[in-house]
Amino acid sequence: MTKQDFRSRDAKLGFLLVLPAVILVILVVILPIISGIQISFTSQRVVGSEYEFIGLKNYFELFEDKQFIASLGKSAIWVLANGFFQTLAALLIALLINQPFRGQNFVRTWIILPWAVPAAVTAILWRWMFDASSGIVNTTIKGLDLVQKPVLFLANPDIAGMSLTFVNSWRYIPFLTIIFLASLASVPEEEYEAARVDGANPWLQFKSITFPNLLPTLTVLGLVGTLWASNVFDIIWMMTRGGPGEATTTVPVLMYDMAFYGYNISKATAGAIIFLFVLIIFAFVFIFANRKQFVVASETFQDLSK
Amino acid sequence: MASVALKNLCKKFGQTSVVKDVNVEIGDGEFLVFVGPSGCGKTTTLRMVVGLESLSEGEIHIGNRLVNNLPPGDRDVAMVFQNYALYSHMTVSRNLGFALKARGLAEKEITKRVQRVAKMLDLEELLERKPKQLSGGQRQRVALGRAVVRNPQVFLMDEPLSNLDALLRLQTRKELIELTTELNSTVIYVTHDQVEAMTMGHRLAVMNKGEVVQLDPPEKVFNEPANRFVAEFIGSPPMNFLDVEIAEENFQKILKSDAFDMVLPETWYSISESKAILGFRPHDARLVAEGGVSGRVTVVETLGAEKLVYLRVGKNSLSILVPATEKIRSGDQLRFDLNQDALHLFNREDEKRMPSTKQS
Ligand SMILES: Nc1ncnc2c1ncn2[C@@H]1O[C@H](COP(=O)(O)OP(=O)(O)OP(=O)(O)O)[C@@H](O)[C@H]1O
Ligand SMILES: [Mg+2]
């Protein structure tokens, strides 16, 4: 057989191997989006009810809907707060447990635990701990004389967003920490040794060796994390239902509420489609602006898989 | 530049002793080479001097300072790592200037010194490149430049030439000698390459299994190896060894091996042992028509101007160097004589050199 034959055979085999994945993506991603776009052009109120084609009416309504505009803002704040807090905390934890200490392997393994807890359990657990009268958090800070009155972690509109950010971060920080640890492990040890001989203090070492090495990872996480955080629904719904008032009503929460409690599934779908396009545009801009880092990151992952 | 003193240096990793009681004083401006086989503790010794490895015992003095407890950055030593350890995310120029930046020098002064070193090492064209975009030889020069730019008390170099191809290694070796001579640097240099050690070092510290077994200038290490290990390790092709008995007949000392007898020169008459190991280098043998030692050729290797001939002499396999013009084939019977001034005798028990009165 000639080289050419081998190549075309390889190409065919490759195609066969990715085919199931392609079919799966079409079934669970592309088709729902297409049918979602269809529904958004109709007047359907609940699943299975009669409807007619109304064109872009749902979209026009949404652009004048103060609640929807507000939820976009809430989502933006939610993403920024979560992204900032989680990244910073995970990076600090990763740097800390990357230092050699006794029990390091134990910590490195079990730190993943919160991530493995189902969202429903997490939500119930923290609602219970945040409880105003008997929650462990309030009894503790009161016992330490830090506060006079119990803090309404989930009922105070000024605090509820922060409380949710904290709980959501509690879930995701372990995962991010593991990613950072993997990334830190790929920084060549001898660069640190050279820097120590050169007299660089820990901060200069971080700035000039650690950080540049982490940058591709940070960039990829910036994208993935934004998309993840944007779509968080379970924790918010189960802990505050978007409240108090509309203090924690992000776009996914509003759309769910509109579809199943406001009985307007076509308008909610239109809102979801708008949100999807916002995220797609963000992703494109983000990737384009950081294309260099993405190339480095993909090379790194290729190196790691060798 | 400064002198360095290593006193009773010991290093243990857990239970295993890796460096054992090393005592070496390196003079101001001296080029000292630690040479020895792989795993003998050269790198560990160097890492203790630079401060990347703690000491189990002993003292390290640089200049007149005891530096045992100083962090690497405060010892004022520069290190060239075996794999260069360049900062992969920095340009050549920033690699060179990093140590100066860490010391808080002004940007202008840094640029000036980086420029000067770049010129000295022919790196001017490469200043804006990243290490990934450099060839092995260029990386090596950057690593060297990073050390030179600091103007340190001592240079430490861990096999800096081992990643270069043969030709480039020769050339860089010459440049390194010129550079360190010009700067009058104190250098501690680690290599397992005995040719490199012989050509570069003012003195050699030959290491084996964590111990310094000989500390002498290269000629002396070559001509009067302290024990069988040094004799075998230094010199290429390696020295021949065979067990001999020493008998006294008619007021002469006679070397007896299983295949030949030989009268020992008078310079050896002070020894009293009756058994020894005889050592001679392949180039200290000379073909003769009659007399001498006789052996049968097993293998012939052509090395260029010379041939290395392996012979079976009695129970021993020996090698001798002969001019390439000699027509020799395996199976031939040969006779050769040994240069009487270049014989080495080693004790059979501890394998130490037996003294001859010729020695200084
Ligand atoms: N961190 C460590 N823990 C345990 N043993 C070590 C450690 N570092 C080195 N060793 C051991 O110490 C011995 C000496 O190592 P070292 O690196 O100093 O050898 P070397 O002379 O530099 O060899 P080479 O020529 O191969 O570089 C080796 O047997 C090695 O296995
Ligand atoms: Mg080594």
C-alpha cells in the first residue's frame, strides 16, 4: 500500500471515530437551539398549547422589559464577582498547597470534595448554615461578639448576592485549584532555582516566572468560567429563587420563572436566545483578543498528553 | 573575585551519604574542576556551594565569609546550569538583566551592562528573542552571559558544555577558557568529561563515590594518579592493569606476571610489597622485533593517526597504541616494550599508588 492510501484510510477512520460525537452534538445542542429559535417566534404560552407565528414580537417586548434588562445586569455582576473571587481564592490556595508540607498529598486529593457534592445538597447545607436563628454561621459570629443581631445572609437584598457568590465559589474553587496545581507543576523547577541564585525575592519570582506560566491557563479559565458562571441556575433557584425581591434574579433564573411560573414559554425562550448570542459574541471577542494565549494553552495540553 | 574553602563538606539524603568529607580550597582566580563518573556527587557539591542544597555537615567559606546559612541570592555566586535554566518567558535581554533587576539596579545601568555582555558573547542580534527561538549553542552563551553580567565573586558551572555537539563543544571550551582568564574569575567547574577537565582546570578534584580521591594539577593527576580509580578514569584510551608479583633476584626487583618477567627500574626499589597491580597507558608501549612482551592481537581499532591494538597477553587483555602505518591484523603475534619511566604500581589491597623515588 502506498503512503497515500494510508492517509485516506486514516482520514476515513478518523471520520468514523468522531461521527458519534458529531451526532450527539447535533442531537443535544444544535436541534434544541433550532427548535428554541422556532418557539421564540411564536405566541406559545405553555408546552403543548396552541400558538401562532408572531415574528420578532417577543424580542421587541424583551428589549423594553425592565426586568429583563435588570437581569442582564445582575448576570454581568454575578459573572464578574464569581470570576474574580474564585480565581483569586483558587490561585492563592494552589500556591499555598504547592509548597511542600506534611499531608500535602492528602490535601491535594481531598480538596476536590466540595465539587463532588451535588448542587441540591450544597444548597440545602448552606441554607441551613446561613439560617438566621439556628444557623451555625450566625451562632458562631454572635458567639464571638462580632455582630449584635443575626445577619440575614439570604433575606437581606444587599447581602444575598454575596452569600450566593460565596456558596457558588465554594463549589467551584476546588476544581479551579486543581487546574492551577496542574499548571504550576508544569513550571520548570530549575527556573526558580536560577531565580533564587539570581537573588529574586518570592514576589519577583511569582511575577516573572509563575504568572507568565499561568497566563494561558488563566485565559482559558476566564472563558470557560464566564460561560459556566453565566449559566448557574441550580444554586440560586434553590437558595433564594432569585430573591429577595429581584436581588438575585440573573437571566437563567428570570427565564425559568417566566417560562414556568409566568406561563410565557415563547418569550422566555426568546430571552434565552438573546442571552446565548451575548455569550457567543463574548466568547468570540475574548478568544480573538487572547488568541496568542489560546495557542500556547493548546500546545501545553498537547505536550501534557504526550 | 574571591577564594572559596570547602571544609569537611558532607551531604546525606536520608541514610545515604552522597558527599563525604570534601575538603577543597579554591584560590582567588583559580579554575577548579570537579571531575568524576556519573552519580559521584559533583552536582550535589556544587549545589551546596551555591546554596540550593543544605549541608549535612561542614563549612563553606566564600572570601572571608562563612556562607552556610546565607540564601543563594546573598552568596554573590553565579551558576551556569547543565540545562541552562533560562527564563522561558523572558527575552534574552531580560534573561541577562534579571539578576541586576532583582538587586534593584537602575534600568539605565542594567541596559548598559547587558549591552556590554551581549557584545562580549556575541549576543547582540539575539537580545529580543525568547530562549525557545535559540539554538543550543546560543542558549549556552545566554546562560553564560547571565552569570558574567553579575560580576560575581565565584562562577559555578555544572557541565555547561554537555548539551553541545562535539565541534561546538571544542569551540565553546576555548572561548570559556579565554573569557575566564580575561576576567581572572574564580571558577568551580563540574564535568564528567576527563578531556574537558584536563584542558580547562588549573587543578582537578577527582571524585569517586562522594569522596575527593585526588586534588592536583592536571599533569600530576595524569602522571601520578593517586589510585587505580583515578588512573583508569583519567586518560584516553584508559590505562591497562594487570596483577603482578614482585620478586628479588640478584639485587634486582623483578616484576612477574603470568606471561612475562620484567626488571623494575631502580626508582621503585623502596617498595617492600611482593604483590601489586601494574598499570601502563596504551601509548607507553612500543613495538619491538625481539624481546619485550609477546601477545596475540584480538581487535584492531583505527583512530586516525594511530591504531589501538587489543592483545591477549597470558590471561590478560591489554591495549597498546601503535602508529597507523603499522600493518596489523587480528590473530597476529606481536612484541612490545614498555616505557620504563611511565610505569605505575598500585597496592592490591587498597589500590593506592605505590611511591617511586622518581616522584616529586
Ligand atoms: N534529592 C536527592 N535525593 C536523594 N538522592 C539524591 C538526590 N539528589 C541526588 N541524589 C543522589 O546523589 C548521588 C549524586 O548525585 P549528583 O547529582 O551529585 O551526581 P553527579 O556527580 O552530578 O552525576 P552526573 O554526572 O550524572 O550529573 C546520586 O546517586 C543521586 O542518586
Ligand atoms: Mg550532575
